[in-house]
Amino acid sequence: MPRIIGIDIPANKRIDIALRYIYGIGPVNAKEILAAAKIDPATRAKDLTEQQMSQIVHAIQEGKYVIEGDLRREIGMNLKRLQGIKCYRGIRHIRGLPVRGQRTKTNSRTRKGPRRTVGVQRATPAKA
């Protein structure tokens, strides 16, 4: 299994698909990186030479792509900032509700979790 920047990428997949296993690299970025490294996107990851691997790493670093830990940290800091200033989006994140204006009366089960049935409380009959 080839390793690029400390991440194992699948060996049997095409390199343009395998690069997407790195957090922060999607289809467009993968094509740009391979174009900068002058590598054919149809090449399988297991067929890459050490020189080609180093070209990919160099292209990622030269392209100033924010990936893996740095990207996760940046996203986390953005959420902390929104929550800290108590803006609407920050409050929605804190409460675990949809952030981007979706309805919550019927849908949004992904954010809210499974349904919790609220039981009816009956009053005990008073003794005469």
C-alpha cells in the first residue's frame, strides 16, 4: 500500500481516485496535482515509482493545499469561533440542529438523531 504524506492510499485504484483518500483532496485538486507532477491519471497507485511519489508530494506542498490535520484544525477553529460569538450558526452547531435553514418539524433526523417518544404522564386519581 503506497503512502503519501503519511496516508495509506489504496494500491489497486487509479492514482487520480486514490489521491482522494487524503482528507482535503477532491476530484479537481487530484487532477491539478497530477498535472503539476506530470503523471498519467490512469496509472495505478501500486505502479508508481519512488520518483513519481516524491513528485506528487512536491506538487501537494508547492500547491499550498491545506490537507489532513491542518484542514481539520482550521475547520474546528472556525466552528469554535462561531460558537464563541454565539451567532445563529454557532448556536445551531451547539444544539446539534441543521445549520443551513432546513426544516426541522419533519426531517433533519441525521442531525437530531433517532426519534425519542415523549410519554404521556397520567395524574393519579385522588382518594376521597
